[in-house]
Amino acid sequence: MGSFIRTFERAKLSTSDFWVFRDEREPVGGAQLVDDVRRLVRRALHSSGDSDALTNAVIAAGSLECGLADANAPCAHRAADLTDALAFNLLQRDEVSLRQILRRMDHLDVPEILVISRPEGFSYYALHPCDLVVVADSLPQSASYAVVGIRSVGTTLSAMITAKLRRAGKQAQRITVRPSGHPYERTLQFTPQQAEWVQSHHHTRSLFVVVDEGPGRSGSTFLSVAEALRKAGISSASIVLVGSHCPKVASLCAPNIEERWREFNFLAAERWACGAYQNLQYLGGGEWRSFLFSGSERDWPACWPQMERLKFLSKDGAHIIKFEGLGTQGESVRGRAECLADAGFGAQFDETENGFIHYRRIAGGQLREHEITRADVERLADYCVFRRREFPAPKTNATMFTNMINFNLSLEFGNQIHFSDEVFNCPAPVIPDSRMRPHEWIRDASGRLIKTDGVSHGDDHFFPGPVDIAWDLAGSAIEWNLSATAEEHLLHRFQRQSGHDA
């Protein structure tokens, strides 16, 4: 808890800056991570209809490599070879090589449990492993390249850039590193093995290429690696930073950011996967409101534009194309989308590619809270019953959620409120919808409510994450401004249909 308070104090944030992001590090079975990669490679070999299978395999391999490197596992170097081989296949598919990869995986001995961080760029921000590949052609010429990936996402991205350089006939090797410390003041201390690797490439006058998504809010993660290299004797001219977007440096909040940042050359990725949509109408960043709602902007629903997923309207206006995620996270989201569509609660969709789902537009109109009927209340209850049954989640530690509640209440009301973990312990967590507001629903031609945007918010990097279904029931009551009678009917219907007392 104290570290988060210091984060806000050092950044000099206003009192409106609540704690909203979850720490998504989670323990995962090592064998499960290997099985994920194996399953995706097999799908890439045998399923011509799944264009994302090989992409997802590279991302999954990067997560496995990252977890093993963080654990300092003896087989981490073999996992890195696996990521490299899959990255090369993503650039130049070779079925013989893919079959060899499957055979090599049979002998990968991994720890029982690994701690994994979800790759945010691939999961939420439409970053594709191939986005940084084009940057390799813009790198300064060098006899050899030393690529340094910043874990987590930089693991996969470093493999992609290394594969691109090798495919072009260049000498390239890579390692990955994990900076530590305060989020706005990251530092990096090379291990003895990493320091030796750096010096060997220094002696051959390699160009050092530091790769990651971002930069994020501070820019300190990139700088921690670049400055560690410079401390090791590498000149700034021999260091290039490669990220997923070009930052407004003055807005980054690391100390002395502008002076430190201009010491290094920075190259930004080209959004390769989004190129197919560049001529379509953009609906992200809150633009969907002007498209869907008439009248004054004052009546539009609130949103956080910078955090919205990419969305586009198809040329014929028949589909909303939304980024829902790549990797195993994207697979899970697509599974929920299929489940909701099959049950009649969500929109049907026709295509998925590069993490984007093409949802069919639903004929009907967005709703207002005063338009709710008794049948609508029952539909909300039935939807919550469905989610509780179909989307169970592993039991999680309540400490992070409790700390968030205590911190945000204190920030808002100025008094010290301390709930204990027991208050929020949940014996049967689910992946909630977390977006139950009236405008998130459409009444179709038959009068039935259809839920939009119901597949990803309950399991992304925002709170609440997996919780009791009471979260969505409370959201229904509050966000629809239900009367006491309607709220009682909602809960009674839920209890009768589910056999569960919320």
C-alpha cells in the first residue's frame, strides 16, 4: 500500500487520481504455459482458418521465456531459442521448422509454478509482434546488433527484431532484462552474465537496440536500461531505443526526463496490424458517442478516451471492428464473445484477425435509464445468472482489492477507512461485465436487451477483476438508477434463477 501512496506523491497527482490499475502478475503452472505454446503451434500447423494462431504462439512463447528468466530457471535459454524460432516463422513460415519446434518442446523441463505478467500491449493496446519489425530497416548500419528486450512485452518484441535482422543477413543476438524499483524511477543492475554479454558486444562495436512497448507514463524503464549500458561503457551514439509509440517527452514524469531522454536515439513502431483499418471511420477514443448519440455532448456518456480499445466502423457500416486482444488473453476474450453470442446475450461476429473482432451491428437503439421495464430488469438478472454460471474465475487474493478500496475512499473522503481482507474475500469469483450502464445495451427488433462490450472489461488491467457477481448486480441497480421495488425484483429474480443469494 505504501508504495502506491508514494507513487501518487512523487508524481504530484491531483486528488482525482484514484488507484484503478490492477497488478496482473499471477502464478501460473509451468506445464500449462508450455502446453499453451504447444497447442497454438499445432493449431498454426493444422488450422488454416485461424490466422492468429502463430502470432499467439510467439506471444505465449515470450511469456514462457519471460517467466523462466524472472525465475532464473536453468532452461530459460532453451525457451529463448523457442521464442526465436517462432518469431522467425512468423516472418517466414516453415512447417518443417514448426514440427521441429514441437519435438523440442517435449524436452523442456520447467518449474512447477511461474509468475507471469500479462503482456498489456498485446492484450489491450493493439500492439502486434510485427509492429516493430519495420523499425529494423531503419536502424543505423552496424556490423552486429545486440538486442536488449525489456521484460515482459519486450521479450517477444526483441525476438521479432532479432529475427528480422538475421533474416536480412545481419549478425544479431539478444538478451532480456528486468528493471526494478519505483515505477517512475526504474533502475537496472546487470547480472554478471549479462554484464559479460554487454562487454563482449562492446568489444565488437555492436549497436545496442533496447526494445519494449511504450514508453509508459514515466519513460524511466527505457532510460534505466540505456543508462545502465552507458554506465557499462557503451556510448549514447551506440544505443537506440525502440518502442511502440513516439512519446511527448515533456509529459513523461521521470526526473529530469527531457535532459535524459535526448541523450538517446528513439525509433517508434509502425502499427502494421492496424493498417487494414486506417481508411475506416474511427470509433475509439470516445468517438463512438458522436456516432451513436444525437443531441448535446453534455448528454453523452462519460468515458476515458486514452484507455479505450481501438474501434472502427466497417465500410458498409455493418460491423463494429474492435481490438479484443492477442495471445492467450485474446483467446479467452473470443471464447466469451462466442458464449455470449450463442446464448443471445451478445452480438454475433463474423471474423477475427490480428486480435480484432468484427461484431455485427445490432439494429436498435441505445437505452436511457428511464426506459427500463419489468422485463428489462428480469433480463439484467438473467444476464448476471448466466455470467455466474459460464464465466467462473480462479479464487484470488483479496489484499490488492482491499488496498484499492481503502486507498480510494481515503483519497475521496480524507479519512482513514480500513476494511480487512475478509470483507472482500469471495468464495465464488466470476469474470464480471463491469459495464452495466444503460447505453451499453441495445433493444433489438424483438424488444430483447442485447449487451454490447461485455467480453473484456471484467478481466483486463483495471479493477475490479474477478469478483462476486454481486458487483454486476450492484452495477445494474446503481447505473440504471433502479427504484427500491425494481431492485428488489432484480435480486429476487437472480436468487430464484440461480439458487444463489447475492
